[in-house]
Amino acid sequence: MAEINIYGKENLPKDGPLIVVANHFSFLDPVAMIRISPWPIEFLGGAQFPHAPQIVRSLPQIWGYYPVFRGTASTYALRAAESILK
């Protein structure tokens, strides 16, 4: 696995809810986030994985994953995020 650098870690809260917004370049990036995070992570992400390998398409069943249906007026993901933060 590649070296992972975390910048600004000192700015993260010690406890309480936290929202992390991350741009990623690979389907493996969320896996890396789970691996290095000291906190449990739940994800909002695209509902479709058309080009992802089967193993990646099955990962949302393992994680706390809430699909975002792009191009629709669905508020499911936002309501899920709100309940997680409470």
C-alpha cells in the first residue's frame, strides 16, 4: 500500500461528530480512510458503481454507506447524515 500523509490532524476534534469531505481518485481511497481513521466512518457516495470491481461494489454492505442518487431530488442521504450526526 502507498504511504498516506495526513495534514492538519491537530485541527480535528478529539470527540463528537465530524464531517470529512474528501475527493478521491480510486475506489480504494475510502478503504484507506477506514484503515487509517481512529473513528468509525459512515459514507455518503454515488449510488452507482458501474466500473468498480465486484469486491468494491459489495463493500457498501459492510460499511455504513448511504447512497446519493445524483440528478434526483432525493433527500435520503442528507436525512441519513443528519441522523448520524445527532
